[in-house]
Amino acid sequence: MPDSPYADLDRPPLSETALTRALVRPGGLWTSVSVAERTGSTNADLAKAAREGAHEGAVLVAEAQFAGRGRLGRTWSAAPRSGLTFSMLLRPEVPPARLGWLSLLIGLAAASAVRRLAEVDALLKWPNDLLVGERKLAGILAERVDGAIIVGMGLNVSLRPEELPVDRATSLAIEGAACTDRDPLLRAVLREVESHYREWTAADGDPDASGLRPAYLAWSATVGQEVRVELPGERVLSGLATGVDRSGHLLVRSGGEEHALSAGDVVHVRRP
């Protein structure tokens, strides 16, 4: 049975029934949890569902993804069942200027879950990566679709060194995590997302009133660092990352001026 999900006993399949029983409840954020054995892109699948009127709180998990996308059009792939690859459909009712905080909120929630359950010191690289040291543990991609926002995450769980897509990636297993069981990890991430999301939306998206901004800054690997930011249009800005503003933009001081960046690929510049 080479195609059986149980062929690799170190990477057992997720149970849609068990996850639904644990996460979907009356009055809760999560309204459905689906597990697909294989799909092109969980973000693309949920975007289609959003266009067809799907309710907030739908979660789609893929055991294998063959057309996954990262930021800036990059491809993303991993061995089947070696990580958590999932997307969430959200419809936050907050002012548009504050929507930039949503992907940062998801990153904070994931870092909280990883720190608590896996006992790994994950930090946040603006706007949406989880790092251990300077190695990437997880990435997040948020996309607006017809009034909804689809947020996808790829978290490396049991990837082995020889399976890493790039040298500067890592996984919970490589970091010696206390937990590499994907089921409780997914539950923990989604519960943390729900908690932060409820507080943020109740505060009308205000990152300070909800406590989101101070919590994010406490675990930021970017703020306080010298950075090089690759901007749209092949522009580059180098300077000191000084903070994150009320819209979720990265603040970078360069040439005596402070720049607020809504998008860009950040490189942490190592000091000599």
C-alpha cells in the first residue's frame, strides 16, 4: 500500500472528524474544518469558496500541496504530512486601514502556540514569517477575496535536514521540539488565532486597545535590527527597523527619515 497515508508511521494523517469535534462549536470562530489528502493550493480553494459565499471560520488543511504559493509569487512545497499546510477564511469587520494587522496577528498566534506546546523560541519576522534564530520555521500568505481575507500558513513540523527546501529553513523536529504531533499543534494554533482575533475585532481592529501591537513587538525579530528591504519596482531601502505603526506597516529609519512600508521582502543585516 505505497499510497496509504499510514505508510510513514512518523507522519500519521490528520483526522477531520477529530479536529472538527475539537474546534467547531456553537458561537465559536471556526465553522468547519476540512482535511484534503492532496490539493493544489488551500488558499486558492478557500478563495473559490469565499466567492461562492462561504461563511467565516472555514478551515482547509492539506496533507500534500502541489501548487502552494508564498509571498511575491514564490512556490512553496514540502513532503506530504511533514508540516501543517492550511488556510482560514476570515471576514473581519474592522476599518480597512487596520486590516494589515491580520497577518501579523496570525503570526503572533502561531508563535504563541509553538512556544507553549513545542517549547521552541519562535520569533516574528515582519510581516509574516516565524523564525528560530535566522532560520524560517513558518510562512503566512494573506489574500483579499470579495470582502473576505484568506490566510494560509505553512509550518514545518517533521521535515528532515535533507528535505529542507532552502538552507535557511528549519522545522520543529530539527529544533528538538517538545511536540511534533500535528493534531495538537493545529488545535493550539487555531485556538490562539481565535483568542487574538476575538480581542482584535472587539477593539475595532485597534492594535493597542486589543494588546496586539505590544504582544507582537515583544517577539519581533525585525524591530531593532538593521534591515534591507526589497520593495516593489526593484527598489531597495536599508536602515534601522524602529517599529510597526497602527496600520501594521514596518517603520524603517533611513537617511534621517522614517519610512512606513506596507510591503517588502525584509533581510536582517547581520552586524559585524
